[in-house]
Amino acid sequence: MIKTRKQTLRRRTLVTAGGTLLAAPLLMHQATLAQGATISFSGWQAWTFGGITPTRYGASGSTLSIDAQGSSSVLYGVVPRAARQASRAAWQWQVSQGVGPTDLARRGGDDRAIALYFVFVDEATAARFSDTTPSMSRLMGMRGGRTLIYVWGGNAARGSILNSPYLRSRGKTVVLRPAGTGAWIIESVDLAADYARAFGGRKETLVALGVSSDSDDTNAVNRAAIRNLVLS
């Protein structure tokens, strides 16, 4: 069951692929699963926004379904202590229906099918956190905190790094798939390298993860899912 934490906050924050996935990438993904920590979405908390209909999420172990209908909210959870120094992440995701191209750097115009958040803090701050995650708004608002946001959506090219319209210098959006639909696709990212490109310097401690889907600005519909999120 997903727990809900209500917080009032002001915000207005693919290439089409189909067919059968190739055997080689699947084998590589299975090897990653065997080596890393697979994240369960069960028990994650919802961060909702006053006056905006929450997106509906369905968590079942390592699979999360997404249904956004003119809505927006974030589902988030703690990173297990053993995985907080992870330097890579891999997952699968798919979009069967999604909003059109949007400007992900524009406040109030950044709807997207899926956004996956990786929240980093310095080692001393991370040491104060137990296996219970403080509110996502607190984590993302910390002066020293940094958030990488991997996105399927928007009008920017794959690989683009954009300023978050809500987090200023503390958050960077990394476009993995521009707006569009597609069957299950494997993603693998180098968190350390992307952190250095986005913020400069060495990656800090990963303490929280989040998933969001936004369609409130366009009053459109997103139907999507993510599964097998692995940290290594």
C-alpha cells in the first residue's frame, strides 16, 4: 500500500520504439540485476501538491504503473544504506500514451510522461538519515542537496541537460527519451559521470529516489510504467 503525505507546495515543475528487444541487451540487463540492488516501489510515499489532482501510481514490488490524467505528484522512497554509494543505475520503462513535446525548462509548462529522481546529499548529512526518508520537499530543498532527474518527455534532444525550473542550480534534468510512446526499453546510466556533467565535482551520497508523471499543465493523459530499477 502506498502511504500518502500531503504537503502544500506551489509548483507549475523517443524516439518511438517497438518490436522485440534484442537478446544481447536483455542479457546485459539480467547481469546488472544480478550484481546490483533491485528497488521495490512498495511502501513509497506520495508527495502531492495543493490544488492539483495527484497522479495515480500502482506499486507492486519492483514494478510501478502510472496513470496521469490532468494530474501531477511524486512517489518517493529511501535508498537502502547498502546502495547509497551506487554509481550506476539501470531500469526498464514504457509509455503507451503520453503528452506531446513540452519545454522541460519552463515553469508551468514541463509536463512529461516519466521523470526518475536521484537525490544526493553530502556524506555528513546522509549519515543523519536512517532507513526512513524525510519528506521529499525537504530533501530537494536542502542547500547542499543535488537532484538528477532522468526524463522520458519534452522537446529537447536525447542527452540534453536542462536546468530544473523548480530547483534552480540544485536540480538538473537529463533527457533520455523525448516525448513519444514506446514498448519496454532498457536504460542504463552512469550516475557519477552525469553528476559531474550536471553539477561539476564528485558524486555525493544517494539517499532518495522518486518517480513523477505530469500532465496538469496540458490536461493530457500519461499511461506508463517503470520496472526493475537497479542500483550498482
